[in-house]
Amino acid sequence: MRYSFRQLEVFLAAARVENLSRAAERLAMSQSAASGALRDLEEQFDVQLFDRIGKRLQLNALGRALQPRAEALLAQARELERALERHEDLGLIKVGATLTIGNYLAVELIARFLKEQPDAAVTLEVGNTAQIAAAVRAFELDVGLIEGELHDSELEVTTWREDELVVFCAPGHPLARRRRLSDRDLRAATWILREQGSGTRQAFDRAMHGLLPELHVLLELQHTEAIKRAVEAELGLGCLSRIALADEFARRRLVPLEVPGRSLARRFYFILHRAKYRGTGLERWLALCRRAR
């Protein structure tokens, strides 16, 4: 073999941070050792994988083309190493989830998974759809569980489960007695919504087509709980996943409102990099998520 896994590790670390010193720190290597490994890799095949811009390294076209294949190759090698060392083949699964899924579904799924697979390990990162997609694309996460629709040539997007958004208000809000809202009510209302880039906001905007320029959005917040508290304080109407509102509806702290003629149905999705190696642990995680629908 004309290259080493260490050379590939240096190449991939440098691709992520775009700086050889920081790549060396991540790999607990000296800068000279990291520089030598990358130089040897390029000289061995008479190629250049980066454009050098001062101290910054930027992947060129060849480097970008080889990065996913190198990531997949290293993932397989690490899984084999774990199996040899620990006599098992599950290892660490890095999961990313958007806010609703991360707060209301993912932790329970992780608990079930670890109960079924006691030798596995799982980490969870929570962000909006754009953030999770970027991390999966960069191989920083193994799999993403997202709310928003996504079209990306590097990522495989598959349907996981159905979901539904609900418009809601505080019990003391004037519309609480109406329960069914007309387009005139929607235009006249004040709204507390998720931020742009979130899957929830994407689904809300789609449902409110034709009305968006006329809606009065008072606040855009990144956190579901903050939106619920603002609506409880009668600052306006909200629109979130029914999953996130079950407890408040049961306790009658918030009131669901019907919006006839406007579809608030949506889907949750799995996203994986198309070049991602899917080891036993990842396949079992996906299978558990599908069973839990």
C-alpha cells in the first residue's frame, strides 16, 4: 500500500480546519510530523490536494473529490480496529438532530438504543436543519435527524416519520374562544415563530403561502421552549410540532387552534453522506429509529 492511514488522517484533519498547525493539534502530532505526512502523501502520487494561501490550506478540486472516499475508508478501518480491540463492532455513533427531534424524541431513542446495545456509545448534537446538514456533509456527524426539506447532491435524504405542526395560543388570548381561524384572523394576529433556516419555519411558511407578506411576526426565536413561554405570556400566536406541545395541551396551559384549508403536515427525515460507510452500529441505530415511529 502506497499510503498510510495516518497520512489520510492528516489530509482529512487539514481539510476540516484549513490549517496544518490546528490539524496537528487535533491529531496530537507535532506540526513537522503532520507537514511531513501530508507532503509524503502528495509526493508519493505526484499530486497536490490543497491550494496554499499563506498559512491557510484550501482543498482544490482533486482534494474535494477524494475527501468523501478517504472519510469512508478511515471509518471502515476504525470500525475494524474497534472490533479487534473490544471484540465488538458497534463503536461510537455521532447523531445530529434538529431542535424538535433533539428535545422531544432523540434522548428517548438514545436511551432505548443503549439499553439494546450496551457496548455502543452515542453522542448528540442539536441545531437547525442547515447546521445539521453542514455537519453531516463535513463528516462531523454520522447521521442527521431533521425536520426541514433538503436537496443536496452530497447527502442522501430519506423519509423517517410523519409529523404535524399546530397553531396555538394562550387560554386568555381572544382567539382561544374561536378555535377555528380564518385567513383574516391569521393576517390580524401577531406571531412568535422559529428562525429562518429551521425546518419548523420552512413548514410554516409553506402552509401560509399567499399570506406571508401580510403576517406580523413579532419575534423569531431559536428555542421551542422560549416560543411556548412567549405565547403563554399572550404576546401572540405560535406554530410548533404537536410533539413539542403535548404536555402544554394536556395541562391546558396552551390551546390548539384549527386552520382550515392550510396543510400543516410535514415529515421528519434521515440524512447521511452518500459516501458514508454504514457500519453495524449505524445500521442498528437507523433500524431502531424506524421501529419507533
